[in-house]
Amino acid sequence: MINKKNWRQAQIQRLHTHQEEIDQAAAPLITQLITSPFWAQAQTIATTVSGFGEVPTERLINLARTSGKTVVIPRTMPQRQMVFLPDPGPEHRIISEFGIPEPAFDPAAVIDKANIDLIIVPGIAFSQDHGWRLGFGGGYYDRYLSDYSGTTCALVPDAMLFASPEWTVEAFDIPIDHLITTKGLMSFE
């Protein structure tokens, strides 16, 4: 098995060559999400503002808002920690040191994870055997999800879906509850 760092670098390059396919898969993946029972039950939804190589999330954010849901997005913090804050909208987001749009930090506005019903977790690879996820390498989501009791899901185009992990799964890796794929919904709860 290739070490995780090298596998991640190769997968990121691969995703960049599949961006058109990823963009085309976005609408059907989002449709599956918004018709799922866990979406219907969720009042507060956490998602990222996507970057290149990821499923575009701006439409998803807008659909959540028009459905009356509260949308929260991540803010990276020191020591590889992360918090979620209400999404201020595109015109008020700031760009993080990683080039990711995020809200300005306001300690009074941090959303307690117990109040987040659904987290749409980003990643670059997911396994259809157990819902294992490979992220971008910072460990932010694995740390955050380690004591999260709500529901997690991921939007997974074909270029991110693997039968089983081709990367090393480590003790701190957190599997995802639901993978929304072009092949349908895969649940691991």
C-alpha cells in the first residue's frame, strides 16, 4: 500500500484532471442529498465552501437557505482545530491561509457541535466498503468528528469512490455515515 502522503498527492492531481466530471456529478449528488431523510430532519447543516477538485457547494448552500435551514461553514483555528460559524454569504467570507473562503472569527457566534444536525464532510477519496475518508491532510475534520454525535455524509463523484481504501486507514480516521454517490446512497451507521 502506498503511504498516505504520496497517495493523497496523486489523488489530488487526478481530481484536477476530472474537474469537469466532478462538476457534472454535482447536480445529481445534491438532488440525492436534498431528498434524503437526514437532510429533511436537519435544521442546521455544516458544509465547506468548495475549492477546485471538489463538488461545488454554493448551490447546496443556497438550497439549504431557501429550505429554511441554518448553514454553518468551517473556520480553521490554531493547533489544527476547527469551529463552525454561520455562513455570512460570499461577499463577507474571508480567504484563509489555505485559500479557502471562511467566516471571520467571532467567539460569540461559534456553533456548538451538539447543535449541528448534519455535516457534509469534504474529502478527496472515500471507500464504499466502510465509508472511510481521505481528506486533504490537516486532520481538521477527523479531530472535529471524533466526538460529534450528529450525522455525517459526503458527496462522492466517481473519481473519489474506491471499493476499499487504497490509502492507509489510521486509528484516528473517522468513517462517514452516508456516502452519496452516482451509484446511490451508501449508509454505514
